[in-house]
Amino acid sequence: MWTEARKDDEKYHEMVNASEVGDIYRYVTEDGNYSTFKVYGSQDDSIDLIPNTYEFTTKKGMDQIELDSNYADLYFTYAKKDILHWIDVDTLFKVKRP
């Protein structure tokens, strides 16, 4: 199980380093809920992320909130190295490419 999780982390690192507009990042919020970011833009060293306005108390059913209408009308720019760190500490636990 641990080995499989590390393989996923390696795959997610690669996806973040080659991020594409529309990628979905699932993460754990500061209060322990679950939500998503959508990639709005990408530069060499940073990624623009739009936060989802909804959260779940469990990981189950997160597909339900991944609708375009649920994302905010603003974005935040994060350094890629910080996003990669989120993967390493299990804050960001899944990267989806549509």
C-alpha cells in the first residue's frame, strides 16, 4: 500500500511539474475537510489555482463538487515547489487531468 502511494506521489509530482489548465487538485483543508483547486494557468515556477467554494467532510463524493460553477471567480498563484511539498506531506492527495 505504501509503495503504491509513493508511486502515485511520483506521478502527481510529474503532473504538477507539467501542469495543464483544467487539472484538478484534491486537497485537505486547514480544518480537515476536503476540497479542490482547478489549474487556471501555469508558469515555469508557479501555478495559478482557482479554489472550489465547497468542501466535504470525507473524500467520498468529491466528484460532485468538481463542477465549473463551484469554483470561485478569483485565483491564487502558488510556487510549484510549495505544491510539490503539499504532495509530500499528504495535503494534496490527488491530481486529476480531464
